[in-house]
Amino acid sequence: MRVLASAHAARHALFLIVILLGTLLPSVLSLSSTSPSPLSSLTLSSLARRQVGLEAPQDPPSYTCVVIGECNACSVLQIQTEESCKETHNRQRIDCKYDDPKNDENEELKIRLPTYRSCLRVKAAEARRFAHFFSTNVCLAIFSGVLMVWRKQKLAAAQYRRMARRIGIV
């Protein structure tokens, strides 16, 4: 009996070792193969650019914007054509200026500045939705109150009739 138990335990141990090797072996093999790091590929691409004669693209000039208008809903045509309306279907007027004063004088760069931005909520639409929600709740409260009073009177009348039958008034 003991020989059978030890053979069974040996099979289990062998099975566990095979499973462990099967799960760990692929990860060990993937660590041993070296792949180029992102840093080396960036270095190679910058070297290739220098050899070909291409320069790295310059960053666009930075600018700051100030909100000067309220959030308004966009028309159907604006939603289809303007980038500021595509995301939320609302837009807000903004005034943008370049951080570097010499860029403000360049007319070509001024044309590229955004004049509108996307915004989340239109005040008039939110006020309308709130009024609708509030009036719906008031109507439901009045209806529920009337229904409760009617049901209470009906139950009281039924109870009064049962009491009258017990006493023998009816």
C-alpha cells in the first residue's frame, strides 16, 4: 500500500514539474531573446534623418485661450462641418493669443488660432430640462396625493360598512 502511495505521489510531483516548466519556459525564453529598446530605435531614426537630410519637425507655438462667450448649441450644419461642434454638439467662443508676442504679429499664425471650443452644457437647455423635471415631479406628487386620499376614503368606507354589519345597524 505504501509503495502505491509513493508512486502516486511521484506521478503528481512529476505532473506538477511538467506544468511548472510549461508555464515558465516561454517567459524565460522571451527574456533571453533581446529586442531593440525604444531608445535605440529613436536614436537610429534620428541618425537616419540626419543622413537623409530631414530635420525634426518643430513644435507649434504655444498659446493661451480665454473664454469670452456662453455655451450655445450648434446647428445641424455646424455639427457636420466644425470641429468644435462634433464632440458635444455645443460650442463656446474663446479668444486665444500666442504666448510669444512675435507670433501675434504673424497673420498666417493668427488664422490658425481656434475661435470656438467644445463645451458640455448650455444654460438655457439645462434650465428647460430642470423645469420639465420639476413640473413632472410636482404633477406626480399631486396625482399620488389625490390617489392616496381617494384610496384612504374608500378603505374607511368599506371598514365602516363592515363594522355596521357586525353591530347590526344595516
